[in-house]
Amino acid sequence: MKNEKTTGTKNATAQLADLNAQIEALKKQKTSLAEPMKQKYQELCSELLQVENEIRELDPTWKPASLRPKVDDKIREILAGGPMVVESIIAAVGNAASSWKVKNILKKKSTGAKAIFTFAENKYSLKAA
């Protein structure tokens, strides 16, 4: 009986080692699949840099737009559709910002002289210009 238990443990250990080896092989394969995309990314970056330099030669005052949109702008875009509750705004912003950041921006930007949002009836909306 003791012998059966030991054999079962050895089999399980061998299977686990085999599975771990397969996982490692798949990880290496996944990494190798990324290589063509990395090369394409480098090519696009160099092309973009060349275009940027050409634009700067023509217009030295030009500044490229940020690739990461500001959360304030995203919220403004969302509220352009009409007033919304905080939970809906957070859902619409998605992964662009954490729920804490969205709530903090709404709170800060809805009070004071520079307020861009208004809060009424548990809903935020864009402040009338």
C-alpha cells in the first residue's frame, strides 16, 4: 500500500514537471511570436520621428498631441452627451483612469472659479459656457 502511494506521488511529480516544461516552451514560443511586431514597431517609430522632424522644420512652433489623452478631456467628451451619475462616468472612462482618479477630477473640477463640471441631482454635467 505504501508503495502505491509513493508511485502515485512520483507520477504526479513527473506530470507536473512535464507540464511546467510545456509552459516554458509555450512562453518562449509566445516571445518569439512578438519579434516581428517589435521590428514593425521600431520601423513605425523611426518613420514617425522623421515626419515629426519634417513638420518641425516647416513649423517650429508645432507640438505633437499626446498619445495619452487627459482624463479631463475624456470626461468632457463623455458628458457632452448629457448629465450622468458617477458610476456611469467611471464605466465610460474604462481603463483610462482609476475610479478614484475620475471621482477626484469630478470633485475638483466642479467647484471654484475654474469649474468645468456641475453637480446637481446626483449627476455631473458640463458647465454652461
